[in-house]
Amino acid sequence: MGIFVNDTARNTLSKWTSTAIRDGYATGAYLSPFTSPLLGNGYKRSALDTSKLIREAGGEFWFDPMTYALDMPRAGDFRYYDAWGLWDKERGRGDLSTREAMRAHVDRVYEIQTSLSSPLLAPTKLVSNPDSMASQRALELSQEAVSADSSTWLTVAGDPQFWSSGAELDAHIGALDQLEPAGWLLVVTRQDNSMPPTSTPEEVAGLMRTTFALSQDKPVRVAFGDLAALPAVAAGAEAIGTGWDMRQRICAYQDFEEREDTSENDGGGWYQRPTLRGLLGGLTQKQHGVLASERQSLASRLTPGTIGSKPEHAFRHHATVLTSLVTELNLLSGEDRVKVLRKHYVDAASEWPEVAQVTGVKIGRKRWIRPFLEGLDQFAASEGWR
């Protein structure tokens, strides 16, 4: 495994993902009802066509209901969502107040997934406090999903507070783990889509503990994870989500708000900042150009390969970097995974000062490295590995 592509508002999902699958730097894609239409609309392909093209390329196609997005503050981008028929008309969108309502939603999700040749992936609620009514509803919804079909994967979606909740998080995950689904998809939701995300060591350690515990028996993946999910890979995750837009790399509340612009072509700005493997982070194109001009040997060492000038080229380079890192970690097991990623972080931290001096970049190792290294160390200490 390696990386998968999260959905995008652009019309590039099937084409670019198929190319990435054939060229070995992606394994498949997850389509969202918030971002793609059920039927073709002249701008985006139908879900069935997208599924067919990705599977014909040799990749996995998943339909992710993303029910947890309904719990986000100011969620209101339903231009595609309501046409999917995920909810009983009498109960209305988002009604999970009873077991019967939960089961009705689960059945509709599974029906759509089966029609699209997608593996089953259960809906869930967004949780902030793992000891709350919302967490209990999420557990009950997961129970209904597994009861309906034990071959389903379960999603665990939470904000940074959720993933930082220590023993309460562990108890919630323990209750979910008893359901024994076929696999797990983890999601960290965020207030904004700033890159790198404003992660904390506690959040990173919590995500790692959860991944480590769940991956002992079943596969674990992290949606919208990108570089920030590498610690989860060190803890046992097999794959992480990414893409060529910010909304594919970070699950941010602002990307689910009602849009003022109702045009179809609303993919946001292309994210073309080069990803430097040796920094475990990125620079602007201008900053990378300065680095390449002033320190050519350093730039080449930190960023192997050609990046290219077009958006797809930038994605190819980024996805190739991520794939190489995930593949390297997946060849190892247990403590060795953590040790190797830690060395990468330590090495990257030592490179950032010179890069910052040459390029003038303001966001350096404090944001790209520190919270992830500290969170990794917290997890390692809890396992007795430090």
C-alpha cells in the first residue's frame, strides 16, 4: 500500500488517479458525495464512470459517505450531496436519533457502495469529546453498521481535541475495536486548511496509539493525512490520503461551508508547492527556485527527481515522495518503523536552518517537524521504546 487520493471538486479525479495507479504512485481513490455528483453533469463524470475508470486502471474505488461532515460547524455545501439519496425523506438529512434511523442510513450507504463496486465503508459521527453523547451515537452507529454487514470498514472521525484526549480516547477506541470490522479509516478534522496543519504532540501521539492498537488485527488508513499522517504510518497504518488540492490533504471545516460561488469549477487553488523529502515539508515555488539557484547541491539532495511546472507534475512529485516514505515504513515492523521515521525527522530538523537562511522561509522546522517528532517520542515512550 502507499497513498490514496481523496476526492476533489475538480474534474480530474478519475484521469489523474488512473495515471497515478498505472505509474505506481497511488493505489486508488475515495469519492465523496459532498464533492462529486451521483450522475454526470457535463463537468464531472458520473460516480459509476469514475468507479469503472479507476478499477480498470487496477486501483481501488471507495465511496466514502462522510456523514461526519454534517456535524461540522457551518456545514452547508450540499449542491451534490442531497441528490445521492442517503437519507429517508421523512426523517430528513442527518437524522440519527434512533437505532431505526441509523440502520436506514447505513442501508442506503451500503446500497450505493454495492452499486458502485465499492467496498463497504460505514458512516459515522464527528466526535470532539470521546466521553459524550456524540461519541455514544458514533459507537451505536458503528454497531448498526457492523450488524448490517460484518465485512464493513469503520470510520473514526474526530477533531484535534478528540485525538488528544488520552485515556478517554483509548476507552472509546477500545469499545469500537470490540466490533471487529474489516478495517479502519481514521480522520482528523481541522478548523482551517493551513499547511502544515497546526498539530500538537498530544494529537499526534493519540492518533499513533489508536493506529497501533487497531492495526494489530485489521488494516488502518488515514484519510486526508498527507505528510501529517506519517507518524500514523510509523504506528502501523498501511496508507494515507492526499491529492493535488488543499481540501484533499486536510479535512477542514471551511471546505464544507455553503459556497457563495455556485460555478462548477471550484476546486480551489492548485497546490503546487514542492515537497522536499529531506525536509519532510514544502517550500513555495519561488523559495525552491532560490534554493536551487543558491545551493544547487543541497536542493538536489533534499528533492530528488524532477518536479515539473504543471499541477499534475507537482502532484506526481509529491505523491512519489509520500509513496516512497510510506513504502519504506511498511517494509518494517513495530519499533523499527518508529525509529526510522524519527531519524527522518531529526535529519530534516538539521536541514531546515540552512534552507531558512537561504530562502527566507518563515514556516520551518517548528511547524513541519517539532509537533510530529515530539508526538512520536511521546508514543514511543508509552510503548517503552525510549
